[in-house]
Amino acid sequence: MKTDKIRSLFLQFFKEKNHTIIKSSSLIPKNDNTLLFTNAGMNQFKEIYLGHKRNQKSSYTSAQYCIRTGGKHNDFNKVGYEPYHHTLFEMLGNFSFGEYFKETSIIYAWEFLTHKNWLNISKKKIWITYYYKDIETKNIWLNKIKIQSNHLITIYDKNNIEYHSNNFWKMGNSGPCGPCTEIFYDTRKKNKEKKTIKNYNELKKYCVEIWNLVFMQFNQIKSKKLIKLPIPSVDTGMGLERISAVLQKVSSSYETDNFIKLIQSIKKTIKIKSNNYISLRIIADHIRTATCLISENIIPGNEGRNYVLRRIIRRALSHGYFIGLHKPFFYKLSEFIITNMTQINTDFNISSNISVIKKILLSEEKQFSQVLKIGMYKLKKEIVINQTKRLCEKKIFYLYETFGLPIEITKDICKKKKISINFQKLNQIIELNKQQQKKKNIQTNKHSSCLIHITETSIFDGYHEYIKKSKITQIIYKNKSVSFLSEKCEGILVLNITPFYGESSGQIGDSGKIINKKGTFIVNNTQKNGNFTAHLGYLKKGILRVGEKIVAKIDTKKRKRIQSNHSASHLLHAALIKKFGLNIVQKGSYINNEYFRFDFIYNDNLTERDIQKLEITINKKIQKNIKIHAIITSFSRAQKYNAIYLSSKEYKNTVRMICINNFSIELCNGTHHESTGKIGCFKIIKYKNIGNSIKRITAITGIPVIQYIQKKTNKEKKIQYLLKNNSNDIYKSIKKLVNKIRYIKKEKKDLINQNISQISKNLISKAYNINNVLIIISYISHLKYTMLKNISDTIKQKKESVIIILINKNTSIIRFLISVTDNIIQYINAIDVMNIMFSVLSGKGGGKKNIVKGKLKNTNIISEKIKKMKKKIIKYIHENNIHK
């Protein structure tokens, strides 16, 4: 049975059981900072499970795309090596919230798997696990389904820790949880089925898990304390790739219909003959995941989701390199998703985005190629040198830290080469590095957790009012709620109503004062999460108590500058779209009172002319003094207005829409001016590429623009003064000066070359010849190392067998360079000569057999010691019978 058919059958089955079919949600979780990616079918129902949301419908079914590359569900390092693991996979699921529970969900699963109208799997091939305390589930399988008792495996707690079991599912350390029952398919051939499976380890060895039915009936409030949920729920998940492998009677999901077509297409392109390459599996899996993520507007980068995508791409590229693919290849493979995985192509709209996807992948390949080349060369060298079949853990981390070779890739290569690694030691090194990085970030993130201590909500009323009478509802001091705050103490104030804007929408938080007759609190920053707002700062004087009335005053000057920058960022976004079309996709912004940054995806580069046109367009809109309207409306109505919004963010039914005429319509909760004229003026001060197809514009508005222009003008005047030129055409004067400098540099180079040639001739003429080997030793002054190197190279070009020792005194430092021609290094090399030198003169140095360099200790009798050294070298040549 084909994979696409299995998916449609599953959805059809549960539709007939009165389930509502819902589409797969985005791979990027909406409004959920706890997850990088959607990793289970239940993610989009999380608010319902937690009791924050109720739906009219009670039962649902879906085929959800999931990614598991880290955290609790980390399949990343298993991909390619194990038959059923992927970074991206589809999870078939059915969900019920109070409509049915254990018995019905088990009956549904059994019917779909075994009935001849559906999958028609042999009952003899199915094994079941259940949690040992869940006797209800056990009885359903034995008495209702009437499964053979020897096909029912009891699963206990791990290490005798209650509820810590493979068959007890938890959302986290607290929250909804419950027992689960897993359904396995026996992969053994008939002649091996005589052996009875007795425990979970044997079950995992001979069978593959195909479906997990989770019964969420408890809420964990403490480590060992569970209370019953008012409405028990069902959450099931069956891997589409796994059930496809079972029904298609293949030993790996990489051999299923869609995957095998993809792999065959890749093989033809990259010209690999064998089907058994682990690297080929990894490349096939990773191109599917990378293609889908880029279609979701995720771009390779160094943080969060962007970094995960980069890891996936680089792991595939490394395996390609390891099997001989040293030129860009990965970017070509996305097209095969379109032709071989039609449902994925439709769901992710890959065919419409293919040119962008290929461009981003090619850019990442080019960027990584040099890192990979050096890193892989170093790794292969270590593997060749290593005679014990074990690689040093410090060396693995060194390859990562110094050359950028990902640790996962080194692990993969060592695994293929059967080279052992002490993972415990390696993890200790990695963890130590993480701790060091955390220490560096402590100062930056010291207030990041302040909101968890806030219990009182605040109302924001500061879009138009900068001063507000309010009341202190909570004070936090040293991470504890207190009744008062004393003078000079740092703390957090919470107000029932506040004009202070909390950091969000890319805009920094307000600062200002909270005062009454008893005290003055300086607000340095304001942070928020939902309805919780923290005013961070210190009590400058007096004392403040919970319940006291106060006056909250924001820094008006700072706020107005922030508003100028925020409103200008909307104008910039709109101008970019008007100029370059919907190919512009916002990736983020940062807005403060001094400047703002705007990051966006665009596959071509902006020219200087483009930048100038953007500035003119935006300044014209500022001069027209267009009214800026903030409209509260429904999200659906905002969509009809074609309002710009972030696709990765989930919006409530009621949204705030900022309209600047018909030029810019954008959903935003930030603060803005009433009209564009108050922005003053606009100037782009920096434009750069910060990643694959991600561009960053930094701009300023208002008074800072005037200050910026004044600084530029002052610099021009200083340059005019230096050039002694009153002309306004500074460019011509500088160009003339640059050409003159180039000419002088050329003359200097010619003179240096003549000088080198002359010095070389003089040194050769004074050389000591022994057995047709020339020995040149010279003590010179005030020459740079490059000059010494050039003299050495010139001599070696003119003479076949020569030992060159150049000692150069520069102020109080004495440096040396020793060079030996390649034809005599088998008899005497530069390191040998250096060691002879160190037997006479104190110093240190190093290098290769043909050239070394270093420093010597300053001494008043260096000339005499050089003569002694020369005699020792001659003696060495005599004693070793060196001649040419």
C-alpha cells in the first residue's frame, strides 16, 4: 500500500468515526516559546490540554508534519544509522477531549490496523505494552480485544522511580500526564516467530513501534503527586513512514515508495552506485527537512531554528564530502521533493519557492565548503595518524572550535570508521564550554527571568499618555515579593495601570520615574509578558510600599525618538515591498531611541542606487505629514485589508493595525507618532548581508540624522584642510592622491627588489662552500621578516644547494630566519641548523624542515658566537659526509 494511500485511509477512518479533520499546523509552533519546532500532533492542542482553551468540537484527526532534532525527542544522531528515524516525519493522530477515552481509542486503533476494510494487518504480528498500574487498559486488551496474553507486555517504572516509565507520558515536570499503551509490529520472518518475546528489550529488538495511545487523565502538581483531570483526554500518534514500511514489507522506511524514489533520483545526480550508503540516507532525509524548513521561511543561521537548519544542511554536506562530493551538489536535490513526494510539495508549496530554496542552499554550501575542506582534512589526518583506533576528545572539540567542523559530523565519521570515542569525556568538555559561555551571558540575561515572580497583572495605557496616576500592586526584591522597597535598593515594581511600554514587537522598553511624596524609583527598563509588566530599576530616595498611590512618568524624549524609529521602520518595510515585491520577507527588527535595525529575506543584493531611492521614497512620505492611524479590528478583517503580519506568530481575534494611508498597513502593538511629519527625516547608515539571503538595514531618524550629516561634513572639512584644497570636489583630489601613492608604492617595491637582489648577490659572494653546499650566515639590521624571507627565496632561486642563516637586529629584539634548499633537507634541514644555533646562542623558534624562524637572546658578543656556530655547522657537514 502506497504512503499517500495510507495517510488518506487514516483520515477517512476517523472522519467516519465523527472526528474533524484538521490540517497539519506549521513546523514553527505558534506563540509557544518552549518549542523550536512542532514535534508531535498534540502541539496545536496544547492550550486545550492545559485547560486554557475550550473548543466546541471534541474529537479531531490529523496528519501532522513534525521535526525532532533536539531536547527530549532527539533523533538527529540516529538518522541514517537506524531504519526508522528521520528529522522530519508525519505523525498520524486522533485526539479526543472528553468524548471518548481508553476503551474506544483502543477499539478504534485495533479496527484500523486489523480489519480487512482498512490496513488488514495480521493480529498475530501485533504486540502491545501497557503501564503496570493501568489495569483498566490491560483488561480492555485482554477482555474486549481478546489479544493473546503472551502478546501483552507489562512495562514498569525505571529505576523504581514512580511514574518514570516508557509507558507513562508526561508533558514536562508538571502538567497533564498519563499512562500510554504502545502497539508494536513483529518484523521477524515466519520461521523465527516460534520464540516468545518476554520483555521490553526483546520487544524493541524484534519489533517496531507503530502507534502510541496516550491517556491523559492526571495533572502532575508535584514530583510524585498526581490529581485527576476533570476531562480526561486521548492523544495518539502513529508514524506514517513506519507504518508504510510495515505495509510495504520493507526493512526500513528509507525503502518505502516515496523515499526510494527520492534516493534513486539523488543517486543519479550525485552518481553513487550502492543503496547501502548511510551517507546517502542522511543526504536524502536532510534534503527533505531542509527544503521544508526553508519553505517555512527559516534561513540557515547561528541561533535557534536557523542554527538547527544549518546543522542539518552541514551534516548532509559533510557526508557528501566524505563519499567524494567535493563540489556543490546539495542545492540541486530539492527539485526531487517536487517530483517524488507530491503531498509534501503541495503542503509546503515547494514548487513555487524552488528557485529561492536552491539559492539559499547553494549559498550555504559555498559558505561551508572552505570550513569543511580544512576541517575534514584535519580529521582524516588525525584518523590516519591514530594507530589505537581511538580519537582524543580534546582533538574533536579542537576541530570544532578552531576549524568549525561540527562535533556531530566527527562522531558520524568515527562511527563509520569504527573509531571509538569516550562520549562521557567529550560531553564533559562540551558542557564545560557551555558553562563558560553561560557565564559570559549572565550580565546580558540577568533580568530575563524576572517575570516569573510577578503575580499581579497590569493594564497598559501609554499609547497617548506619558504620565499616569497608578498604584503599586507588587514589589519584587532579590527574586521575592516584599511589602516595601528601601532607598538605594534595586528591585521591580508592578503597577495596576502603566504608561510604560514593555519590551516587545522589536521595540525596547521605556524608562522614566515612578514617584510619590515618600520616594522616587528610577525605571531603567520595562519588560512584559502578556498582561504582566515589570518596571526594573532602583529606589533613588525614600521608601515605597505595596498599595501606595504613585505617579508614573516615562522619559518623553526617549519615547518620542523610539516612536520616530518605529514608524520609520513601517515606512521602510512598505517601501521595500513596493520596490521589490512580495519577495521581501521580514525576519526581525530592533528599535531603540538611537537607531533601528530591520532584517529581511531578499535573494538579490541592494545597490547603492536602491538605497538612495528608498531614502527618497521614505523622506517624501515624512514630508507629506501623513496621518498614522491605530485601528483595533479583527484578524480576519485585517487580512482583507492585506495587512502585513508575521506568518510565524499566532494572532488573537482582535488585533491592532497601524495604517499610514494606503502606503503601509501592518499589525503592530508598538508605539507610533500621530503623523509621519514628526519623524523629521530618515537616513540609512548601514546595509549588509548577515546570512543566507538575510539582509540588514540600520537607519536613523530626526535629530540623529542631522548629527550624522554634521559629522560627515566636519570630516570632509578636515580632509580638505589636510589636502590643502578649497575645492568642493574632494573626490578628484583624493583620487589624484591615491594614484600618486600607488606610483610611490610601485617605485618603493622596485627599489626593494633591487635592494634584495643586491643583498643576495653580496651574500652569495661571501658564502662558504663546503662539499658544494653553500653556507650563508649574515648579521644585519632593521629589516622586516618579509624582507628576510624575500632575500632567502631570491638566493634559493639562484643557487641549488644552500643553507641560509639571516640574523636581524631590530631595536633590542634579535630575530632569525633559517632556510635550506629542498635537495639537501634529507641530510641537514632547517631544524637541525636551528638546534646547532641554540647550542651556541640562547633562543626559541620553530617551523618546517625547509624553513624556521624565531628569536635570540640579546648579547654583546653575538658576532663571536656566530663565528662559533658557523664552525659547528661546517663540522656537522664534514662528520656526516654531506656533499652535492
